[in-house]
Amino acid sequence: MIVKIGFSGHESSGRRRRASLPTFATVSLVLFFSAVAGSQPVHAQPTSPTFVWYFGYVGNTFYPQSQLGVSPQALISEASSISAAVGPSNLRLVSAIDEIQGRHVSQAMMPTEKAYVDSLRRYASVVYGRIDMQHFNMTSSPTIYAKVAEYASQLDLNGVWFDHAIVYYNVVGQAQFNSMMQTLSSTNPSFQFILNNAATNQGYITPLPGDTWAANTYICPSVKTGTFNTVNLAQVATFNSLYPNRVLIHWDAYAQSSPEPMGLFANQPASTEISAVRTLAHQGVYPSVSSQRYLLLYPVIGAWTSAVSTYQGTLYNSLSIGTYSRGTAASMVSVMVNP
């Protein structure tokens, strides 16, 4: 059995992923996060965007709290610590707001979730929501156009991660997909996009000549299927030809089996997790040839684990507090600052 909420389903296998806002933080929590920030090595801040999985609300429920016992205020404090290390202009937090079948954000919860997003935006240049293109698209009700407008105008998000993007691209074809993306980009000119293209065996989402939407878009392939520490550099080079310097690697979500990409965060010890993160981050920033350059999506809070794994089907928790805490956040931030 695997938890099927959030993150990114492995498209090639056909699997899909699947509250109120506390305002307090204990003195000990504040001291903890101050210590984490103070423990970071002193390096020049990175000059490239720093992408961090930062799962939050799914519909009306704050999943870090319901699954891990980690409050919104704790994540705001951690965002402050990461921002101090990498710089607010670089930091990009991914999947703060999510909606899945049967779990939408109600109008009553809009102010609470907007307040959370606004708090994160104090520390990050972009805060992304998640939209599954198998759930919201050009023919759904509401349409993807209405959903992006809601994310931008009512929730103050300024970016969106489009999950199952390669699946929808193949359903509607290149022309319609490009038309949709161009409309979204033109209607929301400052909005940022990430397209999940994990299933590269299904092809590459390819902009058409003359389109401008790709300039605000990162393409997001996965670590190779069957591994958790190997990237297909030939595919990275192809993506860089389509989205120059906007290739973002993530670990695809099927976590039931240890050899699968997300198995790294489902069944492996923290030392193995950080070793793989460090190796891949360094390879992306310092490639042997420039066409193989990529960035890494760091899983600080995010990426569901298998229900039969060491962490029993919860969000990956890199913090030193909460259920199944790994205590890897400081190490993750150290890699972000100096890969």
C-alpha cells in the first residue's frame, strides 16, 4: 500500500499521488530555528534560484500538522532560517497549497491560507501552489485558467507546479498545450511555472517557436527510474536546449520500492539521503559540460513515503521536530548554500 496524496506520481507507471492556522511558537522552537540558522557554514549566498519542497495545505488541511505535528508557524520559522542562508531573492518554496480530488480550498479557508502564503512570501521570491493537470485542465470545471487565477488573486501565490504535465501534453498535443501555457503566461505575466516531465519516456514538453511562456518556466524531470542518485545527463542536455538553464531535477514519488527515486526518502538512513543530495547538487552546479547543468528540488517538507516504509506513509520531514523527524534540514541548507 502506498500513500497517494501530493507530490508527483510516476507518470510512466500510471500511478497518481495523491486547520485552522495556529499563530503561536514556543520559545524553545524559536531557539531551535535560531540555532539551525546560526550553525550554517559561512559562504557567499548562491546566485541561482534555490528550490525547496515545502508542502503545506492540501485543501483545508495543513498536512505537516496533521501528519507530523509540525505547525504552520514552525514552517514559517524554518523558511526564515533557509532564507537567511540562501537569500530571499533566491528561495523558491514549492507546493505550499495543493488541491486533490475531494479536497479543495473552501472560500471560508481562503483568508487563513492566504495569510500563510503571505508569511512565506516574506522569505521567498516565489511560493508555488500545486495543480494536477489530470484534475484541473482546459475542459475541467473549474478550468485550469480559473484555478490559476484563484491561486494568484485569492491566495497570493506567484507560481504553480503543474503535476502530470507530460501526461496532459500527450493527451491534448503540442499545439493545444502550448496555446494553454501561452494564455496562462500572458494573463499572468509575472507568474512562474514548473512543469513535471518526470516520465521522459513519454517525450519532452516542447515550446513552439515564437512562444514566450517558457521564459517563466522550469522543466522538471526526475532522477532516473530505478535509482535515487543518478541523473540522465543526455536528457538534461535536451531539456537545456528547450529551457536554457531552467532544468530542475526532483525525485519522482513512487516510494514503495527502495530502488525507486523516492525510495531514498522512504527507506534509507539520513546519511544516505544527504550523500545523494550532495552528490546530485554538486553535479548539477558543476557539470562537466554546460549543457548538462541543472538545479535540484530539495525535499525539506514534502514527498510522501510508502505506508510500509520506515516512515510509514508520512511527508518527508527533514526538521528536528515532529513525527519521524530526520534532523537533516541543516545539512540540506548547507548543500543549498555550497553544493
